[in-house]
Amino acid sequence: MDFPWNELTLAFSHTSMFPFFDIAHYLVSVMALKRQPGAAAMARKNPLSSWFTAMLHCFGGGILSCILLAEPPLRFLANNTNILLASSIWYITFFCPCDLVSQGYSFLPVQLLAAGMKEVTRTWKIVGGVTHANSYYKNGWIVMIAIGWARGAGGSIITNFEQLVKGGWKPEADEWLKMSYPGKVTLLGSVIFTFQQTKLLAISRHNLMFLYTMFLVATKLLGSLELRAQLLQPEVQDCSTASTLLQLPPLLCVPVHPSVDVHVYGVLQHPDNHDDYRDCYYAFCSF
């Protein structure tokens, strides 16, 4: 019985993130960027600024880990394949005719699939960060935890810097002061994989990767479905109620059509939590 399990987890740990899982990560990140107020208009007015912001959302964790290890922060630009892939996702998301990408992404199964695949990449980033830090500081578990967390969820810190440059940074929304759920589970994963790397946790890496990834995917999808079900409750009838439920700033209520008494709630959330499930969905509510 042990052999099939080990074979499964070992094969899973050798799964390549390129291209499908990377595409899911880029798609979720860029869609979160597009849903920020004014992002679509900015992309047409200043495409270079929009593209650079999208790259920060897609590669922010890697940039932060490079800064912490005194490596070139723009090293991610050397990976031409991933840059071209992320740039292609950015282009079709913002400039696709009839906004077909956003319409396709609005279907719940597509969102759940992309969100789950993105969580798989989080595990690989944490493991890569912990292993990379260990190559610099042998058994330096504090450094390993920091780099694993930075690579897995450091994009929120980098996008905070981007908001600061744009003049839209708010201290109360800073990841250091109010850590998001992805930041918390990434920190937990970084601690666990650091203990495994330093032999303080008696479990093989491939088994731990499989179990931790299943935990990430399950909590992400269940949390997303639970939130969507709560938003569709009859008592959620206005923006203030939905904002209180989501613990977010006020939502944007947009009538779908003047003859239809239905509104679409688009979550306006600070981009430091761009990978949180709360800003990935629309709630269609009848008044």
C-alpha cells in the first residue's frame, strides 16, 4: 500500500509548472489587476506602465526574494519564456476583442480551476525559496523561512511598493500590518518546509508537498464557494451589507441592464491581497 502512495506523491512532486500551472497563476494575477478601478483605462492610456505592474503581480515574490538575498532584482527578466507567456496573458486580458477573456473567466468553474492551479504553484515557490536560501545559509532556518515566505507570497509587498509610487498606498492595508490569508498559509508552509529541510520534521519532501498542496487547494476552493454562497443569500441586498460580510471597502454596484433589477458586485480590494479568493468572484444578487 505504501508503494503506490509514494509513487503518486513522488510523481506529483516532479510535476512541471510550465506551462499550464504558470498560465493559471498569471491569469489570476492579471485578472485581479484588471479589476482594480481604472486599470483597464490605464492599460490603454499607458500600456508600458500597465505591463510593468502586471509583471510585478506575476513575479513579485521572486523579485522580493532576490532583494533579500542581495541578488539582481530584475533577474526574472532573464527568463524570456515566462516573460513572454505572462506578457501574452496580460495582452489578451486587457485588449482581447469583446473582452472575451474576462467573460470566459467569469464562469465559476474556470475561476475555481485557475485558483486551484495557482495554489499548486505556491507550494513549488515555497519549496524553491527554502531550498535556495539553504544553499546560501546552511540550516539558517530564519533566513529559509523568510525567503520561502517571500517567494510564495511576497508579491503583496512588491505591489504595495507599486501603489506607493502611484500614490495609492494605504498604511492600514499593508501586508505587514494586516496579513492576508494567503500570506498566513504561505508563512505556515515556509515554516513546515524549513523544518523538513533541516531534518526537524521526519517526513519526505514529496509527501509533504503533496499534503500541503492538497490543504491549500481544498481551503481555497471551499472558502471561495462558502463566500459565494453567503453573497447569494437574500439578506445580502446592498453594498454596505456585502462590504461588511467581506470585510472589505465598499463595493461597486453596477446595474446589468436598466430593465433588469439585478446588480453585479465587483470587489474593489487593495492589490496587496490580489491572490485572496475574495476578489476573484462576482456575486449576482436580485433586489
